[in-house]
Amino acid sequence: MRKLLERFLEISDDELPKKAEVIIGVGAGLSRDYCKAWRCINLSLQSEKVLYLVIKLFENNKGKKVFFSGGYSYEGRFEARIMYNKFLNYFNRKIISYPAIETRSRNSLGNAIETLKWLERNNYKSAIIVDFSGHLKQMKQIFLKQAKDKGMSFYFVNAHSVYGGNSQTRLNNFYSFFVWEFLTNIYYKFKGAL
């Protein structure tokens, strides 16, 4: 049964262009390690997978610029900010093009709206969107609907991740995430976002 439900949520990767203007990493929550120190707030397993796929695509010269979207915060730490810092640390801060971030979004629709505002302000027309596999289908529908008639090209790529280790409980179990995704799809369709 789970395999069937996973197939319902997941989509295939789009064929990537030779190079897009921007690689966009969509945050998927944070994790709280079992300690009391402030430094224990980290990326969830899903956000880690997104980050490392963004890094891989950037290393393979698939995008000129990197952008992280994610306003989910836990104890004052934002997912997009942590992704940004880990990206810079990976390259030992020796890169020409520093990533940009947004931390205003609080949900999938917000990720799309804030990202599209940034793309338009910077006159970017092509982007690779990276999200974890269970959420990419919804993000693709939202982005394409919100960017309709904007003359932008998007390519969507799965950052395959297991469930668990997340401060957002819906991401700790596939079945709870599936129910959440089903209900948010209904909500977004009702709002006209899909």
C-alpha cells in the first residue's frame, strides 16, 4: 500500500537544461538533536538532502546562482539561513556567487510566492527547483500556477529522502505526511493556488 501512495506523491525528475540561471533549494524543516544547546538545531533529513543536491548541481555547473527558500524556524533558527551557511561552509566560502535566501515563507505557497518575487526582481527566467521527493509534486503544481504567463522556465528535481528526524511531526512518518499533503492540496485548490 505504501509503495502505491508514494507513487501518488512522487514525480519523475525533469530533464535539466545545460545550465539554468538559478538553482533553488526549498527547505523542508529542521531537526532538534537530543541536547539542550542552541547549536543542536539543524536541518531535517529532508532539508539536508535538498541542500546536498543543490551543492551537487552547482558543482556540476547547472546554475549560475543559488537561492534557498524556507521560513520555517525553530528556536530562532531558519531553515534557509542554515542551508545558506552550510552551502558556504561546503565551499569554504571560496565561491564567487553567494547564495540568496528568503525566510518569509511559512508554507509551500509562500515558498513559491517569495521565490517568484525574487526571480522577478532579478529578472531571472530559468530555474531548477530542488525539493524532497514527497513534496516536489505539490511544489511543481504551485510554482507552475503562480508563474503562469511570467515567461519563466522551471525544472523540478527530487532530493530523495527518508522520513523522520524532523521538528515538524508530519515529516517524521510517511503516512502522516501523506494525509497532510492530501489536505493541503485540497486547501490550495480551494484557494486557487493549484
